[in-house]
Amino acid sequence: MAKDRTGLSLGYRIMWRIRYVGVSVFGPAQLDPDNDPKDNLLRERRRKVAAAHAAAGTTPPA
């Protein structure tokens, strides 16, 4: 998980972490990458950070 938190509120980050841990513990054992809930959460977070960087006119760190 990237450490960049640009555009992510504290409430979002807390709920995201709870959802991630919940999926890790109670989620399915293995799925393909397109259907994996953990990967979906990570992609959602990356999209939000990229959108915040685009709105601010900055470039995300590599």
C-alpha cells in the first residue's frame, strides 16, 4: 500500500483500514485479481489519490 494520503480524509483512511482488515480476515481465500476484494480496495485508494493529485496539479510520488 502506498503511503501517499493526498486527498484522503482521516475518516476515509480509518474506514478503509477496517474494511481491508475485514476482507483480509473474513474474505475469500483466493480469487483472480479482477475479483479480489483486497485488490479492489487498493485500486480504489490509488484512484482517489491520483484524482486528488490531478485536482491539485501535482504529480504523485513514484
